[in-house]
Amino acid sequence: MPRFDNTFNRLRESFPWRRKKEVDTLPSEDLKEEKDPSMPRFDNTFNRLRESIRWRRKKEVDTLPSEDLKEEKGVGDGSSATCLENEEKKEDEESDVSSLKSKPPTPSKTDPSMPRFDNTFNRLRESFPWRRKKEVDTLPSEDLKEEKVTPTFEEYLEIQAFCEATQQLIDREKHLFWETAEANKEAVEKLAADHKALEERVWQTLQQSLSLSSEEASVSALKSAVKAINLEEEQDQLWKQRSQTPPAWRPSEWKKRHDEVLQKLVNGRMDNPSSPTGDQVNQSSIQADIQSMDRQLKDDLQWVVEKVKNCYPPEMDICNFYARQYHQTFKARLRKIVGSVDDEDCSFLLRWVKESYPEILEKPELTSNINTEALGNLLPDELLKPLEEKYLSNQQSDLMIYIDRVLDEAKKEWDQGKEPTRDDGCYASAVAYDVIQFINDIVTSAQKIVRDPHKAQKITSNLTDFMQRYKEFHEDVIKQNKPHSKAFIKANLSCVKQFKDFLVKHDLFLEDVQKNCLPVLTEMKQSAHTYLLTPVHKVLKPHYQKVGTNDWLKKNTFEKLLNSTEEELQQLQGSSQSSYQELIGQLYQEVAEEYVRRLLKGEVKLKDSNQQQKAYETVKENAEKLHELFAEMGSKQDWLKEILTKIAEVLKLQDTPAIQMQIVSLGSAYPDLSEKHISALLKLKANLSKADKKTIKTTVLDILKESHTNAETRAFFSKVEVVGS
């Protein structure tokens, strides 16, 4: 049959590669090819196979499944069979093979014409997978499958398969020490040498953990090394459970050694950072070293999270391990230098410890893998506290130097007769802007560094002294009253407004500082208003004198007051919009106060209801026009119109109870309305009897006394001086 022919041909061609020991005793006459054409060539081939069987090693054929080739019994480990017994078994094998010759051929179930060699060869072919690989691995037949070759220990090392190499050594170790009565000395020495070679290669691989190439082989080697370390740890534990004397390399303690190698690796990278050291020209050696280590730390931790982490099992928690090593390394270095830093290095060091270092660890990709809270502080409190105190003291000194320079520059410009620059038509001074910028930057930065807002606020503890010096400069400008004084004061008003808002709206100051500075700023604003508004009132004084007189009831009298006021309002412009609003609001109030003072002076006598009606209309109209003028200029003092309107209502009313209620309404809104003010107001109504006036006044005062509250109200009448009554 063709398939047997091809198979036997391949078998026949493969025989020259068989080990010489197996074929060197084959009978030469049987190996000669028979040329009888009548005899099937399968018969000749099988005869030679059959004759050679008894010379084969017993172990090679002990699993043949054929019923014609009886199973040989192999000699296992620890077998006590004697050479005589082995000889008897060989004779039995020969008799079994001889019986095959005399046995008639068994016809094939599928093909009756098939020679008897078919079944026999099938069994032979099926038995080949059990033969030793070395004997069949060169057979060219696809029917005889190759067995996989197990690499040697050296080959495992060559391909960096450290886990497999470790397992192989452990298997050898178990065989030598656990399965053998007495270990072979040479085998033990060879195992020890191999173990040492493996260990060296594993440590070499670990030392490259932070410089892995992107190649898969490099990552695979580290993974295999980590697995090898864990296998060694397991073997150490197994030895602890046995009573036998362990080999010299046990316990190997590879896990402990692993930690030591990585710790040394981290120290080395911090000693010799691969990153550039930055701008050393403008940095001290301490600053340059810390910045270099800072960059190395960021790069390495990022690498650990992205690459190294995947080479370790989760239980080894390698990310936190590396984080601890870097943390401890930095901690040790900072301890050495913290006592010898100068002022500049002190600020830099504290900023790095309290701000830069936490920012590195707070990156999202690191926080998800590293327990930053468990790391603790880089510096203990006994070293950190003196460093903070020195830093805060330096910052306080620096702040005062900076803001004093700003004020000195403003004084210099004043002395030189320079007028402040204009910004959008407003006089501007850099004093507030620069000082606020310095305070904000220094205190905010300190808050981040010391992580204590109250400590950082102490930096501004001398700010009150600065405000006092600024106030002195401000008053000196007013006192000298030079041509450019008004411009400087208008610029200062803007600064005062900025300082006040900054003090109130920000928590950068101690409570005492805020409490002491705000009154100083208020005094500066009031003195500026007085300086700028006093000339205005001088211009308006002739028009004030007409109020409350017989001429006052004529319209053109008040119109002149309005026109002059409008002109003066134009002259007051030049400070910032908010400062200007406050200034004209102050002018509006002072004009209203002077108006009421002149009215209550009582030069005009309203003898009847007609005159009182006329006075009502005049006061009301004056109030509306005055409010309209100041509102157009930006004033928000609506309440001043209300005062004048309420006074006008009192002038109009004729019914005593109605007069009482209107005055009560006025007094409730403005509690500084005094008895003198009430008397002066009632005096304008000449048609009231003395008894009515007394009744009204007594009733109003009693009601106001009972309804008095501590609610905050605006002061108005207290600034309106009334003579007599």
C-alpha cells in the first residue's frame, strides 16, 4: 500500500541518525536488502526491525501498545532488580519476538489484501512519541512529531527568563536535598554557582528598573526577575518548615535584597540626577541641587507609575515603595542642610518643602497610586518651626522695604513738582497698586508655604506704621498747597479707596492691623474732601445766604446756587469714578446741611397758610432740582432729597396732630434731630401759638424717646448748627 511504503522509506532513511549503540550489533545479513521481487519489501524491512528490537534499550520500548510486542517492565528510581533478572527479561523479550515470526499475518479489517505488517507497524508508529526525544527529533516524517526541548539553565539566563531559571534551580535543590539520602558534592557546588549567577543577573535587571527601554524584552525581563524573587521567598519559607540543614544559600532573602538594591538605586539617582541642573548662574548650589533632584523625582515617579508598576504584583505595592524611598532620601538630605541656609536659601527651601513637593505628589496620576498622607512631613516640627519663623521674619522685612520704596518714590515726584499721570482723565498714583500687589503676593505665597493663614498674616503687622507715614505725606501735600497739590490729593483719594477695599475684602491682615489702618484711611479721605470742598463752599457762600430769606422765595435766587454748584462739580473731577462719587456725595450732603441751617435760622416768617404753602413748594422744588443736579454727576445720595421733602411737608401742614406725626417721621428716620431743631422748624410757622408749639414739641420728643432704637442711621442734623430757638 502506498502510505506504508512512504512511511517505511522515511523510517529507513532516518535510521542512520540513530545512536550508534543501538545499531552497531545488527546482523549484517539481515540488513542486506533482499532482491526477491516476489517477496514484499515491507517484509524485508520489518524483518530487520524485528531482529533489531532485542538490542534496543529496554526503556525505549516499554510502552509499546502492541499485543504482539509484550510490554517491558522498566527499572524505576530505587529499583532493586539485579543484573541476572535483567538478563532473564532480555531472554523473554527474545522469545516474544521469535513468536512473532511464527505467527500468521493478521488480515486488515479494512483491506483484506493488506500485509500483516500493517497492524504491527501501526502499533510501532503509535509508540514513537514515548521514545526519547534525542533519538527521534531528526526524523523528517510529519507522522513522527517532535518533542519540545526544555532549555538549559544557561539558556534561560541568556534569554533573561529568570523565573524559569529559578524554578529549575529550585527543582534541582529539592531533588538534591529532599529526595536524595546524601547530596552529591559536585552537584551541590554546581547548584550554588548557578544560584549565584542567577542572583547577579536578577540584581542587574533591578538596577535598570528606572531606565527600562521601550522594548518588550526589557519589560519582560523585569517581570521575570520579580517573579523569581517571589519564588525564592516561597522556597525560603518552605525551608523554615523543614528540620533538615538548608544549603549555604538559604535563606536567600531576595525580597530584602530587592529592597536594598532599589534603595541604593534611588540614592544613586538623587546623587547624580540625569536632568539638567537649570540656571546655576542665578542660583545657589543648594537651590540648584534641590531643583535637579526635584526634576529627577518627578520623572522617576512618573516612570514607576507608567512602566514599573505593571511588572509587579499588586501586593508588592511598588509605587508606594518607591515613593517612600524618594521621600526618605530627600528627608535625609534636607536634615543636613537646613541648619546652614542663608535667608535666600531659607525661603527657597521652605517653599519647596511646603509648596513644590506637595504639588508633585498631588498630581492625579500619582495620587491614584501613592498614599501621600502616609509619607508624612519632609522635616520634623523642631526643624520646620525655626525655618518658618526665619522665613516669615524675612518676608516681613522684605515687604516693608518694598512698600517704603514705593512711598519714597511718590514723595520724590512730589518734591520734584511732577503732577501725577492721568489714566482715562483721572489722576493716578502707583502707591496703592504697588503696595497692594506686594502685600497680596507675599502674604498669599506665605499662606501656601507655611499652610497657616494666621502665621502669614503676621507679615503685615507693621502695615499700620506705613499708613501713618502715608498719611503724614498726604497732610504735608495739603499743608504746602502747591499748584499740583490738588492733583496729588485727587490721586491719593483713589489710593485711599483702593486700600480700604483691600483691607475690608481680603483676609490677609491681622484683626488689629485692619482695625488700626481703617481709621487712618478715613481721616485721609475726610481731610482730602475738606481740602477740595472748602474752596467750593467759598464760591457758594453768597448763594447760601439767600436761603431762608424773603428773596429765597424767588426762583432765580436758587437757580444761581445751582449754576455755581454745577461749575464747581466740573472742577472736582480728576479722581477715580468711585472716589469722585464719594466726593460729590459729600458735597451734596454739605450743601443740603447748609440749606437746612440757613432755613432754620428763621429770617423769614411764614405768617399764614398761603406763605407756608409757597415755602413748601419752594423747598420741595429746590430738593428735586438739587438732587437732579448731583444725580447727573453720579451721586447716589437719594436720602438727602427725602430730608428736604419731609421738612417741606411740615411747613405745609396746618393740623396740629398732622404736624406732630410728620416731625415724628422725620425724627425716627434721623434720630439726631434735636429739640432745638424742632423748635427752629416750628418757629417758621408764625401762625402757631406758643402753646401749640410746646404741645407739638413735647409730644414729638416723648414719642421719639419711646421709639428710639440702636439701629444704625445716617447723621445729618447733628452737623446742622442751630443758634437760639
